[in-house]
Amino acid sequence: MASEMTMVGARPGKESFWQGDAFRALAAMLVVGAIAAAGGFGKLSGTADNDSMLRLVQVRDLVAGQGWFDLHQYRMGAEGGLLMHWSRLVDAPIAAIMLVATAVTGSPAAGETVALIAWPLLLFAAALYLLLRIGRELLPEEALFPLTILGAATLYYVGIFAPGAIDHHNLQLVLMLAMMVFLLSPGTGAGVAAGVAAVLMLAVGMETVPYVAVGGLFVSGWYLLRGEKARGATAGFGTAFAAASGAVFVATVPAAQWGAAYCDAFSVVQLTIGMVAGLGLALVAASSVLSASPWRRAGSLAALGAVVAVLAVAFYPQCLSGPYANLPPMMQHYWLDGIGEAQSILTMLANEPEATAGHYVTVLLALVIFARHMRRTGVRRGESLVAAMLVVALLVSIWQVRGSRFSLPLACLPLAMWVGSLRIRAQATPGAASSLSLAGAWLASFHVTWILASLGLWTLLAPAGSTSKPTAEACLKPADHALLAALPPTEVLVISNLGAPMLRYTPQRVLAGPYHRNVAGNLAALSAFTGSPELAAGVVRDNGVGLVAICRGNPETNFLARRAPDGMLAGMLAGERPDWLEIVPESAGQPLELYRVSLPGG
């Protein structure tokens, strides 16, 4: 496993476009696009994730005239709608592509389709290009071909760049890689660009806080060690971080909300901490007195860190806990525990052991390779950044599996170094042993290898008579909602996992949706589905529900029925329908069963 290759950096010379990283990234994008086209662009036909579906609804609302600063989703949640925590910075480019394509084709539907295909594929190309730029800085030339193959395959299989995937995770990964590229480059300009990328990461979603923190600590640590040589980049990063925080705040937060503190979206909390931390870092780096010695630099940075920590603890202590810490117990028990991407590694091992290896094995392998390499050659600046970011991404993925979207692509860097070293060995000493070692390294470096191996092993070892699990795609296709779309608009009681698809494919309104801010709507839906028919009748009457929808094949349906076996939903699955519900005849036997509400006095 040990690598004999030195990570010295394969900086490009006067190579043509056809030999460069941009061409490789665009070529890979075209291949991925062709694969998606050959499969009929599956995610466009109804298997996209909930967040991508609701993002499309948000963009449609923006294009239709909803205000830039108005982030309410008026067709979801309790009366008055749901105030989303997402950023218009993601909506804007998607809406722009949609409008341009609509103007060219003359068809809003065609414009929407172009945006759903183009946006994630462009981000795929950007992510691969940036990954290759990092490789240029750290890896020898022989590792760049493996990095291209491993990077493209990994970005493809993590699923966040598939056509139709317009959620914010793909943009976050691109911004993280961009920040890393700029941090690897010396100079004030690179520091400024890294600071801007870091703030944009936060603006897109607060789950990137750990990666922004790594970037800030890396800049500070390099300034601490190198002093004068790092002053320009450090001052540039700090200044840009403060300035970009102010710009994002003004551009995305309405004036009426400037004093409102939110932990899950860019608000006065992030503005205050960003301004203090950014300007403080810039002042420390710009001061010749404070930069004069390592001890002065250490003291200044420690004082700045203490000020930022006191500021956070004293004024925004509510933001120091996890994003779901304040959810009502009912939502934690019946909703949060069923969200796949929010599960820890221990929960995955208990519930989906066959899926766990794909998220972690190649990352752990990459860290072992990295550790062996750095023990032999010493720790270099660029390698320390990648290693720190990879460790943090792994820790995040252990807490919540969604972190693997960041750790898996980063793992490609040391894995490419390993494969590259074995390619050199195979060329220098041809033979069966070298060829087998190289083939094994290639296979072990693809995380999809471990997914397939785990699934195969699970199939062999699964207990006899075990049943297949419900598919998450149940009732997510347009055809599943065709009947509902044709019915007069009303309030629909449905599980949270189907809230976004209903908004995308129908004019209906829903109570539930898989979003932590939708407390009132989700509590009402959970109370109805897990409570008695009598309790459900009260919820239905209080919220003006006109239809109840049941999808037997959706995992959330079965999850709620298992946790509340005496509830209305479990009863309906067993054929025990409340007398105030009447099935819509056309929906009988369909994936999505519809029931009209007929309550006395309703």
C-alpha cells in the first residue's frame, strides 16, 4: 500500500487546451451527460431527491414573480406557509438558465428541462476541474490520469451531480474545492478569492461550517508558522471574509430581518462573527508589530479566537448546539430518525449495514495512505490542508452520512497517488505481481467497488425469508401524481417524504415536508398519522384538509406504521379506514391512494 511517489506537484507547462484539466473535466462531463441521456435522464422523470424537487418549486416561484427576499413556501406547512432557510444564491443561476433557455426555445417546459440538465453537469465539470487543479499542486504527473478517472467516477456515483439534482450540496462541494485551490496558491489575490469562496459556502448552507473553519485555521496556522511570507494571503483572506459577509448579508437578507438571528441560514449571527473574525485576522496580519515574532503572532491569534468564542457564546449560544437539537420530541422520534442522510455511522450499521462500506472504506484507505506517506516524507503545506479537510469530512460523515459527499471526492487525491505509484512500478518491473497489485489498487480505490461488494455479501448472508425494503422512489414519479394534479386544489395530508413531489407535480397544498423549520405542519401531520382516527379527525378539521394520501411503498409510510402500530396510518395500511374518509375510486390499487375527507360539520 505504501506509495513511493513524492507529492511534489505537477504544475502545467505550456500545454494546449486539449491536454489540460479543463478539457478533461469537460470531456468527463460529456460522458456523464451521455450516460444520463442513455438512461432517459431518470432524475428528471421523478426519482430526484426531495430537496431538488422543492428547489425547483422555489425557482419556479421566483421566476413567476415571488420576491427575491421572500423565501416562504406558501404551499407547505401550517397556515401562512413555511419560511425556508435556503439561499437565493442557488436559485439565481438556475433561474437564469431557465429564463435564457425559455427565451431561446419559446417553451417554459423546455427551459426548465435545460436548467435541470445543464446546472448539475456544469457543476460536475467545475468540481472535477478544481480537483485536478489541487492534484496539479500536490501530485506528480503520473497521478493525474488516475485522479481524472477516480475523480470523475466518484463525483458521478455520489449522485449530487446527476441531471435533475439541483439541490445545494453540489455547489457547496464546488465552493469547498475552489477555496482549497486558492488556499494552495500564495499571494494576496489568492487569499481574497479563498475568503470569498468560504463565505459563499456558508451562505449556501450552514452545514459547511466545519470546512470553512478548516480553511480559516489553515490560513491562521500558515501565518503563525511563516510570518512575513504569509501576511499578504492571510490579510487578503480576512478582509475578503469580512467584506463578503457584509455583501451576502445585504444581498440575501431583507431589511426587516436584519436583526433576526438564525442559526441555519445566513443572518446577523454569521454577519457579526464573520466581520469580527475576518477583520480581526486582517488587522493581525497587517500589523508589523503583531507579526514581528512567532510568539506575538500566536498571542494575537489566540486573543482573536477568544474574542470570537466569547462573542458566539455570549450572544448566540443557541447556535452552538446541533441543527436539530431543539426539535420537538415527536419530530425527533417520528421524523428525524427516518432521514437517511442525517443518520450516524452507528445507525447505518444497525439499519443498512450493506450500504455503510461505500461511504467509508475508500476514505479510511486514503487516510492510511496519506499517513504512511507523510510519515516518510514529512508534512508539507498543501498536504496538510487536504489531510485536515479529509479528516474533518470523515468526522462529519460519522456524525451524519451526508458528509461522505465531501470526503469521498477528497479521498481521490491520495488514492490517485497510490495508483500512480503502482503504475510506475508496473512499468519499471513488468510481471504478474505488479499487474495484480495495480489492478487491486484500481478496484480498491473506487468506492462503488465496496458498494457492490457489500450488496453482494449482504445478499448471500441475509436471513432466509427476509423481505426487500421499500424503495425511496415510490410515489415520486409524475404519473403517480397525475390524478391528484387533476383534482381541485386543496390541503393534502401526506407523509413528509411526499410533500415536495406533490408541490412539484400538482397545484395542491401540503401540511408536511422533510424540513426542520416546518415544525407546525409536520407535527400536525404526525399527530394525525400516528394518533387515533378521532385525533386525526381533529387535525384534519383544524387544518382544512380536503384529501388524505397514502403511499404503501414509501419507506416513511412503513417507518411510521412500525413506530405507531395503533395509529391511523397503520390502521389504513391494514384496511381499517376511518368512516370519515372515502377513497377516490380512480386511485384504488394505484401507488398513491387518495381519500376524500367527509367530516360532519366540516
